[in-house]
Amino acid sequence: MVKLKRAYDERGDDDGTRVLVDRVWPRGVTKERAAVDWWAKGLAPSEELRKWFGHDPRRFEEFAERYRAELDGNPDLERLRRLAREGEVTLVFGAKDREHNQAVVLRELLEG
């Protein structure tokens, strides 16, 4: 099972392996509070794509398509898939919008 949590949410006992999927560390969050096991910068959208998207929900479908293309052949994605097969994984992200962000797209890839 793959869960999603904002970096500002409390760690849960059932989070399993926590993977931060942002290129930039979440503002105001200490490493202790984030409690991530792996900061997977390589899984984050490119700077260009992130800026283009700008967390505009109207652009989410195209963002997801472009982001999946960026992830094609990414070795970090295969590592994440292995972790998800082995146990619980929580994808940690900094975005305010819980429904339109890269973690949502990653979970769909892992579960699909």
C-alpha cells in the first residue's frame, strides 16, 4: 500500500518507509520532523515542469502526462517500486494541494 502525506503532517506508526519526493526541502520542516528514510530528489519533477505546472489544478492532467514521461526509465522509480512491493511506503510532499501533486502521480504509477 502506498500512502501520501504532506511533510507537515505527523509521522504515523504505520507509515512504513517514508520517501520525500520533492526536489526542494519543505520550508520550515526539520529533518527530525520530516522523518524521511529517503529523500528521492531524482523522482521529483524537473524544475522546468514544476514551474510550468505552478500547482494549477487546471494543468494537472497535462502535468501528470509530462511527469510520467520524465520518469520513464528512471532508476529511482524502480527502487521505489521495490520498496512498495516489500512493504508500506508513504510518499511525502510539501505541496498544499493534496490532490494535484507529483506524489499523486507516483502513487498511480506504483498501484497501476
